[in-house]
Amino acid sequence: MNSTRRILITGATGGVGATLVEGLQDEYEIIQHGRTARTPEQEKVLRKADLTEYDSILPLMDGVDTVVHLAGAASPESEWDSVLSANIIGLRNVLEAAREAGVRRFVYASSNHAMGMYDRHEQWPVYPHQIPSGDSLYGVSKIFGEALGRYYHEQYGIDFIALRIGWMSGDPLEADAELLHAMWLSKGDTVRVVRAAIEAEVTFGLYYAISDNPNRRWDLTNTMLELGYRPQDAWTDEPGATEHVVEGGEDVPDTWPEGS
């Protein structure tokens, strides 16, 4: 690995962002972007920029090799105005600033919700090459992001790696839903899969990012073969975890993804 690479993490004040800062800071020069610092230490280094204002984003890209783009509306229950400004306009601005600054690679935090209707209708297994099927406006915005990234890759040559992140939590047992257990992504595996996305030789792709859960139904084959990702955690390894095996998977509420 090249430890001198400068990595911009947008949304570094969120749960995934904080996990990546902690897990990658010894390997890369990390530039942290966000709104509200989580700690006094982060406040000293945090770069604040409104992603809907292009001119405020461009300075963040100085010397950056890779953007890890996490910022945006993060809930499947997000309403249109927040999705439009943060996940569509904001993403376009960050991608365009990266292109203008000559950034080599863009790692995009997509979501399982880009394919969430397959989950609602229990149409498993789900593969990365299937037609996207968003389960919410949030999911649709992630589909847009993947499509925009493909355009920037093919039109301008920027590397674009989209990670369809499952459910990242420090404790998978804090939720009862079997579907969330199945798509759990541990903090350790979060760092592993993003590190792999930064370092892989492949220049474009859509990849699921979940842990090694025995009940998962989202294909990790290309994530493992093309990115070299090796998940090391499973929700069933947690103390007190007990898997109740249901052939075909447990029923999913018709209201999915509400409450997820």
C-alpha cells in the first residue's frame, strides 16, 4: 500500500465515517469533511463545506488521490427535498470537483436500498448485475449515484467503485429483524471493504459490502474476487447470538424498509 495517499472522507462525522477515520488513519493521510464534529479533536481538523455549493467543495480536493463519499441523506425514510439536495445535487458537485481536481478514484457509499424491492418481495438471492430496484426515494437516489458514477468513469476516466453497504452497527443484536442481521456489516469489515475499494486494481464496479453472515442473500463473489475483500466477522459470532434457521429466509414486512 502507498501510505502517502491523501484520502478525503466526506461525511466523516457519521458512524461509518468515524469508523473509517479510526481504522485508516495510520495508513493514509485522511482529510475529514463533515458538519458537526463528534469530538474536540475532530473539530480541530474537520473541513466544513456545503455540498450543494460547488465553490466550497473544490478546495477539499487539493492533493487528494481518492474520495470516499459518505455524506448525504442516510435514511430510507428521507423525504424528497433532502434526497435531492444531499444525494443528487451534492453528489454531482463532489464528483465534478473530483474530476476538475484530477482525483484518481471515487469510492461511493451506495446502499442495499438500491436493490431493496428484491428484499421486500423476498426475491433472493440478489446479485450485483441485476436491474436496480430501489425501495424508497433514498434507494432511488443511490441508483442515480451509481449511474452518475458510471458516466463519470466512462466519460472522464475517473475510477468509480460503488459499495452497496448493508447495515453497519457495532452491535448486530440491537435489532431483532432477521433481515438486518443478514445484511450486517461490522466495523472491522467496514474498514476492510473500503480499504480494498481504495487499493483494488479494478477501475469500475458495483459491489455488495456486508459481513460473513450465514444467512446473507446478497452475492459477495465480485467483491471478493475483484476487490480482494475477505469478511472476517459474522453476527452469529456475537455473544448471545442464536440463529433461527428459516428455509427460504424469514418473511419481510410489506412496509420494508420502514424502521430499518
